[in-house]
Amino acid sequence: MMKVQSLRKHKKISENKDNPSVSPLDKEGIKGGLFTDQTGGVALILVIWVIVVLVAIVGEFSYSMRTEINITRNFKEEEEAYQLALAGIQQAKAEILNAKDMSKMYVDGSEILIIDPEEGSPERKYNLGNGNYQYTITDENGKLNLNTATIEQLRSIFMNSGVESTELDTIVDSIFDWRDTDDLHMLNGAEDDYYQSLDRPYSSKDGPFDSPEELLLVKGITPGIFYGSKKDDEGKTFDGIVKYFTVYGSGVINKWTAPKVVLEAAFGPDEANNIIAQREAGQVNVPTAGSKVVPEFFSIVSSGKNADGTIKRTVKTVVQKQDDTLEIIYWNDNIIG
């Protein structure tokens, strides 16, 4: 009996060898399954596509999370820089209020305002927390008032800042047209007919300036002329005029804190040199005709930076000193630069 079964098994194996259409897997008694069935092949392709889609979703999610983290970190560091700038504002206000004798205030050869001559040149840069802040203090009474300046004074300021003579007439006449109350333009000035023809039209103010930054709206004045630039689009260099103008006070110049450019515009070159010489000699408490000694308005510009200096916030304010208090009369926390 066993011999018969053995013969049958041997015969079956021999038949399989003689039949080339039989799968090698079937020869071993294993079915093809997923690899030989058409439905199984489609399932494999679907699984691969699902994996690809999942990888794409995970990658996009990871990128979004990194972006959110960077945005959050930048917001945090920008807020820290802003708070550091505010710290500089408070430090500057304390420095002004602690001044013993305002009549002895003057500007040194580096045009730094010395509030207390006994203390010398002050340290106005400090480290705080993970960042730092620095600030400048300027006597607004040492600047030329935009609302009372004469044509000759305006021409002197702009010429000293690098503006060419061909542009002076347009700028000076346009300033007068901006601040006067009529709608008649001067020879080289501009009124509504010009401003309304711009890509972003607006009207001529026909009233006094509220801030020096308003000059950026006046015909002929570019950001390069206003803030200063090494080279503009035409390769021109400007010193910047924002530091020479104010809209506060009666227009009487404090000769001890005014920069030389303002002194030359207000008093002429000879008198300006004489005042500079008196400063260097320490005679800073002797008033002269057409000038004042005790400051009343101060501008403070404070900048805060994060630890690596990549993020910076700048705040500008103008304060008026009245007895032992300071009143904020101008505030701008979106200063560029």
C-alpha cells in the first residue's frame, strides 16, 4: 500500500516538471495571492499613494509649525525691543528732570546735548535684560521753526544739506504754499492742482505744519532729502534736514543748543562762528538779542534692540518742560531707522 502511494506522488511531481505553465510558488504549494491577483495589485498602488499623501501632509504641517514658531519668536523679540525703547524714553525724561540748571545746557563739538556740564558727556546707551537701548535728546528750541522760517533761512538749510540750487526754488516756494492759507501758488510752488494730479492724490494743507514729517508731503522733498542719504537714485548725497526743523516754540533760537547749520541760517555765518567759539570757551549762559537760553521743548528718540541686534524698534516723542513736570505733546512709535 505504501509503495502505491509513493509511486503516485512520484508521478505527480514528474507531471509538474513536464508542465512549464505551473508557477514555481505553486510547485512548493504556496499560492501567488497579492502578487498574482489583479485586485491585490490595485490595493498595493493605493497603499503607496496613501503613504505619499501622508508624507506630504506631515511635511506641510511641520513647515507650518516652524513658520508659526518663527513668527511667535519675532513677535516676542519685537515687543522686547519696543519695551526697551520705552525704557530709553523714561531714562531720557529722568535725565531732563534731574538737570540742575537748564541755562547751562549746551551742545558740544559732536553735537551731543550736554544737560549737566558738571557731569560731562552723558552715557545714553544701556544694556537691559537680553537687549539694549540708546537714546538721544535734542533741544527743539535749537531748531528752525517751519511755520515762521523766512525764505532765506529755508534756502540756507536746504543748501547746506546738499540740495542743488535748481531744486531750491521749487522746495522753498512749495513749503510757503503748503503753510499759507490761500490756494494761489508761488512762482515755483504747488497747490491743489499739483497734489491732486499725483498717483495718490491729496490736498495742499494751506495751514501750519503739525510736525516736521509733514514735509514729506511737500513737492520736491524726497525721503533722501528729509532723512539724509549717501546716494539716492540719481547718485546724490544729502545730509538730511529733519534734525534742523521744529514746529514747537515761538521761533526764538537757543544759540547754545542749535547746530551750526541752524545758527548760520538764523544769524549768518560770522555770528554762527562767534557763537561756536563762545561755546568752546564755556560762555553758555549769556543771552544775546534774538536768542534764548533756557530750553522748553525737547525731542527724544530712543531705539531698543534684541540680543543679537536683528530686531530694532524706535520711538520718538516731544515733551514740554513745565516746572518739574514733562508733558508729552508728540508721540510716534513707528519711526524708521
